[in-house]
Amino acid sequence: MPGGWLLSMAELGNIILIGFMGSGKSSVGRLVARRTGLQFVDTDALVEKQEGKAIPEIFAEQGEEHFRYVERLMLEEIANEKRMVLATGGGIVLREDNRQSLRDIGFVVWLTANEDEIFRRVSRNTNRPLLQTADPRAAVKDLFSTRRELYEQTADCVIDSSGMPHRAVVDRIISRARQYFAA
Ligand code: S3P
């Protein structure tokens, strides 16, 4: 990676990725971090580390409410970081205080894709407790429709990654972030 490119990223602050499960927050976020030199942080990974178990176990043993409580604690813990790419769990926007914190912390990008593509992506694994239902397709539809407004309210910009390669999504996020932090 040429040093000049990293140096030109010096003006960047925190970049926060929000969006539905399967929207690519973690994979794209990791690439954005690599390209910008910012630190990569993932709230799901922090919750798992804090609890010493994987998300499906947390949901099964302590329930969603406990998961949301720990997710909030983790967000409070990292709120003072200055140069990170933060990938968040898809339900982080459910709490009003989280929505406010995310907006306070940095530039918030809502990463989205069309529902078919989201469904295709989330069908690849079984690590999302909220989709372990008799009709996961209906669960995606339901959750997506109730959360859309919350993502919209919280985000500074929206990027629809449907049919886009990761590299193009990364380019777009970085370019929008630079505009935001230059303003
Ligand atoms: C959730 C999304 C998951 C994880 C948990 C709950 C949600 O994160 O936080 O399973 O409520 O949408 P991803 O969006 O990274 O899959």
C-alpha cells in the first residue's frame, strides 16, 4: 500500500457501517479499514468476546434482551475511539440511545441491498438466531420493513451494494467519507 494513499486518509474520522444482516458490513468494513489505515472494530465480535460465547449461544441462553444490553455496553465502551471503521450488528439501531451514539461517533453509512440479495447472502449460514424460524424469508421481509426507517434516520448516507463488487462499495464509502470529513 503506497504511503501517500494512507497519508491522504489522515483527515478521516470514524466510519460507521449500519444495515441489515447480510448487507456486507463486516467484510466491506474490514476492506475499508485496510485501505484507509483505520482500525477495524465489530460490535458483534466485541459482544462475543465480552460474553465468552457465540451470538447463537447468547440468544439461546440469555435471550435477545441481554444481547441488546451487552451490545449497548460495547458501544459505550468504544465511543471515544477516534479512527476506526465500526461494523455494527443489524439490530443496533433498535435502541434510540444507540442511534444517537452512532451519529455522535462519526460518519454513518447505511449499507443496503435488495431483499432478494440479502436473503441469498443470509441463507449461506445459520449463525443468525433471528432468522432461525420456519419461514426465514418472511422473517427477513418483516424485520427489513420495520427497520428500514431506523437505518434511514440514523445514516448520513446510503449505499446500495446490490450487484456491486466489494471493491466498488469500498471505493464509494471512502469517497463519501472523505467528502464528509472535508466539509
Ligand atoms: C442481528 C444481527 C446480527 C447480530 C445478531 C442480531 C439483528 O449481526 O448482531 O444476530 O438483530 O439484525 P449482523 O447484522 O452482522 O448479521
